[in-house]
Amino acid sequence: MNIRVGRFGGIFAAGAIAALVLTGCASGTAASSSDDAKPRSGGSITIARLGAEVTSLDPVPDTLTSNNAYTLDKVFDTLVVQNGKGEIEPRLASAYTTSADGLTWTFTLRKDLTFSDGSALTSADVAYSIQRHLDKGGALPLSAPITAVTATDPQTVTITLSQPYSPLLAELSTFSSGIVPKDLKGESEAAFFAAPVASGPFTVGNWDKAGGKITLKKNADYWQHGKPYVDSVTYIVAGDDNQLAQLVKSGQAQIAEGIAPASVSDLQSAQNVHLLSTPSWNQDEIFFNTTTGPFADRSARRAVAQAIDRAALAKNTTFGTATAGTTYIPSTVQYSDQKATVLGYSIDDAKKDLAAATSDTGKVTLLVESGSQSRDQQAQVIQSQLGKIGITVDIKSVDNATFWTEFPAGNYQFALTTVIADTSDPDNVTTWQVDGAGPSKAFHTGYNNPQVNELAAQGRITPNGDARQKIYAQLQEIVAQDVPNLSLDYTAQSTATSTAVHGLTVVPNGTSLLDGVWLSK
């Protein structure tokens, strides 16, 4: 997870979100009556989205926005990739194996791989890219305990670990593990990433850093011969939810990503618009500052959790596109325990916990990331419901840039935002949200429970199976009682497209695979 929407492979827990598919198919691939037709090459598409403009095309930046991340994976391919179901599939690697002790991973590259300038892409480039990721860390570090990355021969890469690490493939599937040329072709980072040589389906065309518009062009040397089908993709930034929906309705954009719940009904009935709603790893969530202020007191956090009717909140603020949240691991992520004992809605119990709190909770401030109609409504509902137990809530609504300055700095009491996991491996959301020894210090809450930290570490080295599942079940039970965060709802991912768009795959982490997209006449 990481700062995108705020973000933090693939077996899924059974989750109710899967029933929320409104149109299209649950796998995340756009469907229409003519999808059986043969794909045709040519044409250009415009994709509208919210958020900040693209500021960097370095896969390993110090800071990150959602639009940076969702552009990077079009320019740089990875060894493996997550498909529309969140499952791991080979990408630049044609195959991979692991030793019996789990310490050695061997990746075989596809034959005749090239970069967008026609130069060969070999194991030396892969080894360099992974080592660069390890050395720089960046906003989404490669946390695997890698001791060596070796270009064994031109088509083979060997990764050696100090201990088994279950999330390795998941980490190698993210945009931050994109493959770049060795030594960046001898250029400085600034020069190379201003006009990068690509390993993915697209290269960079025009890039207006001030206006937020970037055009990607077809990579004629892409390893999937014949793909991508479209000649170019232009990304534009919408000012708000309403403008985002209007751009696709008017035909100014052929794809609109991140459609707000309030826009779903309107777009379902719009002519020449196809609405794809799929399971995601999204959740709307409250985060508590556990180090200082009123919510450093565990009883105060528990009082808030029990005063909020999450089922009613999800129903009334997401227009039927979400289910009530329970644990910090979304229902669509591996080993989510939807039977975990969580603090349910009870005004009486909330008042008891509030009475046990020693901190001053008379008046508190809720920091809210603005720009979302449903999130604004959620803040108002929270304000109203906490008022019933005697807590006065002052809503401090700030723009994206301010929120992601104040929140990571700990300048808040409790905060409301939308977060999304990068992978379906539970370590991703666990490391970012609840591990006090993790890179974000439990996602800027300061929560630091030694038992949780130890279980998180065990979860990383335990092979998939019953033992690993029990670890994450225990984690969810502990966190649900400590309440460093509070999942309000698990939201579906809604994407609107022109009915002329085919072959779009939406991954549960919010990105889209565009190499298979084509336009009908």
C-alpha cells in the first residue's frame, strides 16, 4: 500500500464484493456483445482520471501519486504481472521455479525481448532493475530478503533469499519492479526518465507536466507481437467526480477510471457507455493517531468503532457499490477473515468504552481528503453518529496535496481516506497498515504492537497454507480489538468506457492493462 488513492498474487478469500458486479464480468475484463470479433489495430484512446498530474516516470521514486503508478506499468513491464483476478501470471519471464527450501528463485526470460529502441532486453537489465529497486527503496520498497540477484546467463535470472519469503512474486508484479535498461543507458536518472526507453507496451510521447496531460505511443518493438492494438493513449485529469463522468458521457474520453459511486446509476443508463464494476482491494477507512492526542487511548478508539454503524454508512453513502467493512484486510484479499471478532455497532458499548477513556474526547478533529462526494457524506455521518455518544467532531476537509502532507507527518487526530492494496497477498496490507516496524509505521498511525509486528514477520516467511492463514486470522483478531484503523466499507472498482472499447482488463489494485485494448469502428 502506498500513497496513491492512498495505496498500500493471487488467491482470493470469498467476499461479498464479488456480488457487486453491475455489468461486465467479475474478472475485470471489459465485455460487450462484439468482443468475440477479431481485434483490430489502430486508433487512439483518451483516459480520464482523478488525482494529481504525472510527476515522475521513475518506477522507484521517493514519493508517489496514483497517476504516476498507473502510468508506469504501461511503460515498464515486470517479470510477472497480476491479471484481472489478481492472480500472478508470467510477463517478461516465460517461467519461474523455486528451490525446495524456498531460498532460490530462477526466472527464465522470453526469447528475443527488446526495449523500445530495439536493443536487446536481457537478464543483465533485469538484475540491474531489481538491484536498483533494492538499493533505492522508494515509495514502494522491495522488502524481500534478497541477498543476490544474478544474471546467470542472458535469459536466466537467479534471485537468492536469506529466508523464505511468500510475497516475493507479488512484490515483483508491481510497477515499482518494472524493468529498465542496465545503467539507464549511461544517462542520469533525470535525463533517462524524462524520455525513458520502454520495456512495456507503450513509450512516452508528449508529456505536459504542468497540465497533467501525457500521451503514450505504441511500442513497435513490444515483445507481444501485434500488441498493443491502439496507436496511442492520452491521459487527462478531471477536476472532480462529476467532470470525470461527463468526460466519458460526452465522448471526450473513451475510458474513465475510478468512477464515483454517485455517478454509477447515471452512467448505467447513458447511451454509448459501458460500465464495468469489478471486485477491488479498495476500502474507505479511518486511521487513528495512536501516539498523541485523544486517540492514543485505546478505549477512545474502541468507542468510535462501536458508535459508527458501518452497515448503514456503506448502504447510504456508496449507492449500493460497497459492503460494510470488517477487518483491515479487504474481503477480496487472500486470508481475509470475515468471521473475525470485530467491534460491532452498539451505542451502549461505545459509551462504556468512552467512559473508560482517560483522554479528552469532548471535541476532536477529523481530517478528510476532499474530492469525493461519498467520502464527504461519510464524514458527515461519522460526525452525526459520534455526536450520539458525546463526541463533537470538527471536519477538516483538505485537498489531496495537503492531506498527503499532514497525514504522513502525524498532524491529525483521526483521518478519513480511501486506500487500496497493491497486491492480493495479505502481507502488503499488513506491512503498510498495522506493522509498527514497517516502512509507513502502520500507515502513519504510530501503532506499534510487538505481538502484531512479530506475527507480521512470521506471515512473510510462512508458506501459503493453513499455518499462514492462522497467522493472518490472529492478526485480524488483535487489530480489530486495538483499532488503530477502522475499515468502513469494501468498495467495488467502477470503470466507464465507450461501447467501442474492447479488451480492457481492470486489475483489483486499480490499474488497467491496456495492451489488449482495441476499438471497434
